[in-house]
Amino acid sequence: MARDDAFDDGSFASALAGAAADTPAGIPPGTSKQSINEIAAGRHLRTAPENTLTHLDESGAARMVDVGAKNLSDRLAIAEGFIAMKPSTLSMIVEGTAPKGDVLAVARVAGIMAGKQASSLIPLCHPLNITRAAMDLKPVSEGEREDGCVGIRVEATLGVTGQTGVEMEALTAVSVACLTIYDMCKAVDRGMEIKGIRLLHKSGGKSGTWDC
């Protein structure tokens, strides 16, 4: 019986094309449909293009991507998020009368700290020597958003000179800053909603610049 890894690209493509036939090309007669599917899945992993998931090895197991051969590059990532709340809660934050203290100041520091700790929270993130971390927290009043929501817009900008990007660090910073705002205000507004967390911009590295 021929081994699975004996297929070249041409014969494997023919095998897939004939999978519905009684004896698909390049596959021994009597091979079950399940086996054909398993061969197809394995071949897909071995020939996966560059834009597929790189956090999986050839067997489909999770791994940390090896970036050792990559060149150092100045990398930047900007992410945003929004936490919606009651107008009265926003007024409390702006006026500085929240029971736990200065909400925006604490959330800003929490976001910076979280960005530096992303690899401790997300299993396959690389530990990075962050060179830049800034948080912008802007109160949004009624009528400023199309959806009518009131709250705080959070933006994180992180940079590094390294071999992998800082997108996850920026997204983590935004997420934790929003969670910190929730924690500091939940006593008066448990209905706050965190929404719209997304990457806005990344630059540097082999893939270059990307904008939302």
C-alpha cells in the first residue's frame, strides 16, 4: 500500500478530484472515505500557504511560532475599544467623584501594565520588550456616537523593536483598561457594556502596514 506522504502535489490534487469515485486516482482501491478525508487534511497542513494559521504544527497541535530567524523591525500597533454606560456614570467619572477614585488615571496605568503582560495571559504570545506604551481615554457624551452610546473610548498605542508584532499587546491593553473602568464603577452601574475592541493599525515586519 502506498504511503500518504508519497503523494506529490499533482497526484494528490487528482486524488481529491476523484474522491467521489469508487477508486480515486492515486489512492489504493478500497480506501475508506474517512481515510481519504484524513489524507486531505494532513496534506493541507503540509502545504498550507503563508496566510494560514501559523500557531499549528503539521499535526494540528498548538505551538509558539519560531521567530528566531526574523529580522528586527520597528513595529507599532494601535487598538481601540469602548465601554458604554449611563450618562450619570460618565458624569461621575469626569467629575472625579467615583467611590474608588480617579477612574481614568487607574485605567490608563492598568492598560499599560496589561500590554506588557500579554504573554502571561495569552498562551502563544511571545514575551516582548515593549519600547512604547500609551493610553488615550476619551469621555464620549450623548450625541457624539451614531449609536447614541455614552461612555469612554479607549485607545492603546504600543511599539517594540523586535521580531514579532505588538497587536495582541495593544488589544490586551484596551481590554484591561475597559475592564478596570468597569471594576471601578460597577457599584453604581452594573449594566456597563464593553464593545468594539479591535485593531486599528499595525506597521513594521514582513507584512508591512495594515489599517482598519
